[in-house]
Amino acid sequence: MPRADSATLNVQPRQRRDVYEGLAKLPAGRSVKDLLGDFEMPESELRETLRKLDQAGLVRRVKGTWWAIPLEPTNGDPRAEAVA
């Protein structure tokens, strides 16, 4: 399974980070319909956010279900020491 880089997430706008973090809490993933209940934004905006996260390699979609790709800490990331 591909892994995303935490630095990639850190440069995303707040809204995208929030959506990523919401998905990361749900290992089974969520559909757009389910996510609309979690985030207060129009469906078109949510879909665009998910597309941008997908382009950044942070989320994936399979058969209408989106899920977050687990992050790999970058060098200098304090979370890297906790994982090591």
C-alpha cells in the first residue's frame, strides 16, 4: 500500500487537512454522501477537496469509497521519533 508523506499534508490548506484527518479516523473509508454529514461544505467543494487530496497522494477512492493513506513521517518530524 502506498504511504503519504506528512510534509505533503502539512502544506495543504486547513480544509483539506481537516477532511484528511476525518478520513484517517475511519480505516474502512467513507463515501461522499457519508462525508457530507461530517463536514459543513457543499458537495461540489467536498468532491474538489477529495480530488486535490488524491492528486497529492493523500487519499484514494475505490468503488465510491474514499480513505486516507497512512502518513510516513518526514525527516525532522517529531512524530518520526515516536514511531521509531
